[in-house]
Amino acid sequence: MPVRTELSDKWVRAYVGETAVVDSRAPVLCYEADFPVPRYGFARTDVRTDLLRSSSGEPPSEPFFFLPRGPVAPAAATSR
């Protein structure tokens, strides 16, 4: 699957709790044909790699972050 990239002029910070784990003024946007939104790529020097650890399992086969995390009431959201 080809990935299209482009440099971003945004300043991106990512936090876990109150700890900045990413602080980048030169992120790269990565677009994949089968993924609805771009992902960010960062230089290793912009990431607190000392806070990372190896994952304990295989990545999910489905995009789990699009699924609801609890009961969903029909028509719970409204618009005006």
C-alpha cells in the first residue's frame, strides 16, 4: 500500500498525563489510501523514546479506535 507524505508547518505536542512525549515543529503527515485520516510521523529526536516500551502483543487487526467503548443509545446526538 503506497503512502503519500507531506511536511507540515504545524507545531505538534502529544501528552500522556502532564508529560510531553512528542514535541515537534516539523511533523510529517502520512496518507494511506485505505485510512480515512492522515497519521503523523516524527523525527526520533522529537519523541521521548526513553518513555516508550515494547508492546506485549500483536496489533489489532481492525481499527479499534473507531468502535464504541460502551453502550450506545440510538440517536444520542442531535444537531440544530
